[in-house]
Amino acid sequence: MDAVTPGYHDDKTQVLARLRRVEGQVRGLQRLIEDDTYCIDVLTQVAAASKALQGVGLLLLDEHLRHCVVGAAASGDSTRTEELVTEATKAVERMLRA
């Protein structure tokens, strides 16, 4: 794994654009609450924002696997590869609990 360049480096613009969209969704949720919008309508938008954020998480996980894990495996460092796979598994567990 390259300690300087994260796995998402090549897709950084895409990741930031997706996060900005999520940020806009959250601001929209604030406006819905400020405007006393019906609860179910707000919950629908909460679900949409959550799904969008999960999409960012999956993209980052994919980049981690393709860049960091594959890189460690290609280098022949089985200990580092195992550490990175364990790290990814724990990240998936955290995402599933969220």
C-alpha cells in the first residue's frame, strides 16, 4: 500500500462530487424540518441521503480493495495483505451496523 496516495486518489473528484450531493441532501433535510414538512416525507429523504452516503462508502471500499489490498498481494507481502483484508472486513461490518 502506498502510504502517500490513497486508493481513491484517481477517483477523488468523483468522491468529492458525491459527498457534495450528500451535503446538499442534508441541507435539504434541514429545510424540510425548518418548514415543518410531514414526517414521512422527511424520513423518505433521510433514507435517500443514507443510501447516497452508503454508495460513497462502497466506492471507497472498492478502491481500497483494488488499490491497497491488490497492491500488497502483488508485492508478495502476505502479512500486509492479510492485515488489509481484515481491515476491509471490519469496515464492512461497521457499514452494515450503521
